[in-house]
Amino acid sequence: MKKIIAFSGKGGVGKSTLLVLLLKYIIETKKGLNLLVIDSDPDANIGDIIGNEVSFSQTIGGMMRVLKEKIQSRKMPLDVPKNQIIEGDLYKCLIENDEFDLLEMGRSEGEGCYCFINSVLKNVIDTLSKNYDITLLDSPAGLEHFARKTGRNVSDLVIVSDPSKMGFHSMKRIVEITAELTLQFENIWVLGNRFPDNLKELLEKEVEALNNDKVKILGFIGNDEEISKYNLFGTNLLDLPDDNPAYQEAKKFFAKIT
């Protein structure tokens, strides 16, 4: 069965880091699978975390800027359907790695409504994910992509929270959004990141107060200096030693969602 696992949460809680740790786990334990990572964060964090610097021109945002210029200057070929041209250009943004493919959304630029391009973009993402066994999606806290129904086939939503009031608030708001938009997820998980032992109970109570049987605690990861150093110096997090305590802890609950 094909799976799409999305990570969401307040900015700065470590969504991208945890997604890469899950990617590392999948690569090591489920060899031979076709894996796709979609980074929908405008800052394109995933490339930095895996030591793969991605230029703006390699992102969908960069490609969209070129497409907008073509549309505005009427340089699009008249004998080819516009959606085919856009889809073909967007597929060029796929960055192939040895064990997975990466699609960086990047930031958007310019003014004006380009709903047609956004509609094609949604279709490309949906089509791409069907060609992979597991797709990992790094999503902004507002679930903008889900609001546009690009997340309608997501099997697991992982909401990451740190031990902060805003982290808890974002977690609860994301759960509310899923209900407001009638988004269907097979599982909604809450993952505590950088949590000391004495604060874990607070997040557990917040999740219990939601009174939603579909929302469950996935687990907790403590603050880890080695991971912080990897991120600070731009070292590929996929090269993190297997005996790293945080990764060892994460592996216990990653098995639940893969």
C-alpha cells in the first residue's frame, strides 16, 4: 500500500529534522522502496538538512517565476496545451538522489493570481506521489496545501510540538483545521520534540483534552546536542550515527507509521 506521511506544526519545532530522521529510518529498514520527499516549506529546509544545497531555480517557486514571465510576455507555444508545458517544466524540478527523490517547493515571487499554475501544481504532486511507495511531505503549520485539497490522500499526519504554549496552540489549531476542511487522515499523530521528561505529561493532557479518538501521541524525543550540531554546521543528517540516543528513541515509534 502506498503511503503519504505529512509533517506539520509551528515553525521551529523541528518538523524537517524529524522528517529526515524518518527518511533515514525508512532507507535503512525498508530497502528497495521508491521514496519521494516533498518540501513545501518556502525556506527549502530539507535540502540544507541533508547537505544538498538547492538553488531557487531548482525549486518549483523558481520554475513558476519563469512560467509566469512566459505567460505575461506571451511566449508560451500556441500549438501545445498550456497544462502540458507547465507539467513538463515542473517535473524538471525533481532532484534525484541515490535512495530518494526530492521536490522543493521554494518561495513564490511576484504579484497576481496564477490559479491555473497552482491547479496544475496540485495535479503534479498528486500524480507524482502515485509513483512512489512512500511520500514524505513537510508542510507549513497552516496546512495551506491541505486546504487546497493537495493533502486529501495523506495517510498519516504527524503534528510536531515543542514544549511551548505556541507549540501546543498550533497543534490544537491544526487538529481543528482538519475537521473544518473535512480532511480524512487514517491517523493523526502528535510528536513531542525536544521534550524533557518532566514536561511530557503536559502534552499528553493537551492531546487528551482534544477528545478526539483519532489523535494519538506518537512519542517524545529529547533535546539532542549532536543533532543540533549537524543542523548548525550543515552536516547531512542522514549520516547521523545509528547509536545516537534521539534516533534510537525515534526508531521505536517510527515503526508505527511505516
